Amino acid sequence: MIAPALSDALAKWLDHQRALAGAAQNTIAAYQADVLGFLSFMTQYNGATQGLGPVSRIGVRDMRAWMANERSRGVSARSLARSLSAVKSFYRWLAEREGFEPTAVLSTRAPKFQRKLPRPLAEDSARAMIDMVEVQARDPWVAARDSAVVTLLYGCGLRISEALGLTGADAPLPAVLRITGKGGKERIVPVLDAARDAVESYRKICPHELAEDDPLFRGVRGGPLPPRAIQKVMERARLQMGLPASATPHAMRHSFATHLLSAGGDLRVIQELLGHASLSTTQAYTAVDASRLMEVYDKAHPKA
């Protein structure tokens, strides 16, 4: 059980993350679940309601017990590291607000895990995916809409939330888009003619009024298009194409980066196009490119 004062503090921190850090709604929900799970464990472990006082006295032993409990429940090292990151962020904010020492929590080391490499589609598969998505819908405007969204993911490297966050004011698409991504980070993204044309084809036949302040991409009833709609249409398309489950909307963004790198794109430029805060995140694509190079080498070289 959590005391009202602590519950109120958590709500204020989540508001802070939403308003100042620019966290997406899904991220906010994950933060809330992670911190509440942590506080729930501390309630059971220490046998007392978690309020500002007990929380301020959390020690190294408590942190070790929580992490051991999470691993015993089958929580992966990756998921535990994510939860710990949320707990640390909340605890740091709370300590500054309430004036207590946060070292025991902040010094807790995250479990090590092997970072998953991005899983892009092959170039021909990425292009074919756009075509296959377009034939999934019966209504021509829905087909044009889905094709336009997926073209933006692959042609501009947008996250699905960024593509669906475009408004009527963004169309017709300019030569470059100003995209506000994770953490409120703004970046400039060049727009390919193919992406601009796909969006215009959709706009011409969309039955809903696309006012400047309204979402550019609409659901059948005129509301904002949910990410799940694009995920589902890509699921159907990948099954027809015989592609693995990794062929998701986010894989189109991975494909954008990997294919740029394969064509000689500069890593720093790709970092800026993707909106990565750290170059190390973008460097994962160099490993993908190298692994594909070795795969081609092994298949093609007569001495391999």
C-alpha cells in the first residue's frame, strides 16, 4: 500500500516526465507500472505502508532484495534494467524535492544484458512491404493511407508515433520536416518525393476534413489513426510475404538506417536523422551491416 503523499508525488513526477521530458504516453504508462511494482515489493518486504519516510530510508539490502525477487519471477535482465532506470529517475527527482540522500538507490548497478541488434528488412522486402500493405484494404483511401504511413517509416526513418503525430498543418509535406521525437528532441528530416507523393495521394481521396490542428492520418470513423491499425496491416502483409515476426513498423525505421549505412551514409548524419541522443545507439547498425556483409561473403566467396 502506498501513502497518499507518495502517490501524489508519483503523479507529479509522471506529469513532469510528460510535460518537460516529452515522454510518450506508452512510456509514461511503463514508468508508472515499474515504479508502482517497486513500491509494492517494498511494502511487502518491509511490512509497512510506503510513504515518504520509508522510501527515503531504502537501503542497499532493500535494492538487492527487490532485484533478486524480480529475477526469481522470471523478469529478464533487459526488463529489470528498464525498471531500475525508471525507479532511479523517480527516486532522484523525489530526493531533490524532499531533501534526502538517494545514494543507495542511485548506486545500484543494472544487470548486464546483450543488446539486441536491429532487425531490418532486405531492401527489396522493404519496398515490397509498402506495395503489399497497399493491397490489404478494400477502401482505396484506407489503402492510400496505410501506404503513406509505411512509406514515411521507411523513406524518412520516422517512428510510428511520429508519423501518426503529423497534422493537417504538415501537408503538403515540405522538403524537410521538423519532427519532435523522444525526450522532446527536435530534428530535421528530409522528405523524399515518394513519401510526399504517397501522402498527397492519400489526402486527395481521404473522406475526412484534414484541418490544420487535426491528425493527418485518420481512422475509418474520422478519429486519430491508432498505431495498432498499422501494426495489424503489416502483420497481414508480412504473413503473405513469408517474412518473420520482426517485420514490424519499427523494422521499417531500422531498414531506413541500415540501407543508408550500406549505401555509404555517414553515421553521424544517420544519428541526426533518427534522432538518437547517443551515437552508441546508432552504432548498432554498423554491427548489422557488418553481419550482412559476412553473410554475403560466406555465400559468394569460392574459398568460404
